[in-house]
Amino acid sequence: MAATARVVEMVGVGAYLGAAPLVKDPVLLTAAGSILTVEARHQTILNLLSQNGTAIPSAFDIALTPPEVLALASSFIDGPCDLGVPGL
């Protein structure tokens, strides 16, 4: 379970970071930034608990595009998911 949660958190961090340039409303951007920091903390603790990595594996997180997020998250989605974003 921890390994799956680690992947989900990694995708979440990348998704929020990658979406930041797409958000034009400053209120929404602030809210998304707040969520991003929490997701990053979750990712850190899961990295430690999994014993497969370090707390902070790299200096910078990787921003993911919507198609990259969909490609990585698709295995966790059951049923049709048409977000209007093509997968990789």
C-alpha cells in the first residue's frame, strides 16, 4: 500500500506543479500551491516509510503535463475517464 501511495503522491506533486502555469486565477493558484506543499510533505514521509529512497530524492520536483498525469494515473482509474486530455 505504501508503494502505491508513494506513486500517487509523486503524481499529485507533479500534477499540481505542472498545472500552475495553466491557472490564471490568483486565488485558485494560491489554493493549489497550498495543496502542493501538503502533497510534497506526504511524498516525503512515504519516501521515508518505504525505505526505498531518501526523504528528498532530488533538488527539484518534476512538473507533469496533463497528458503525462493521465498516463501515470490511468491505472488507478476504473471506468471511462474523458477529461478532454489525450494520453501519451
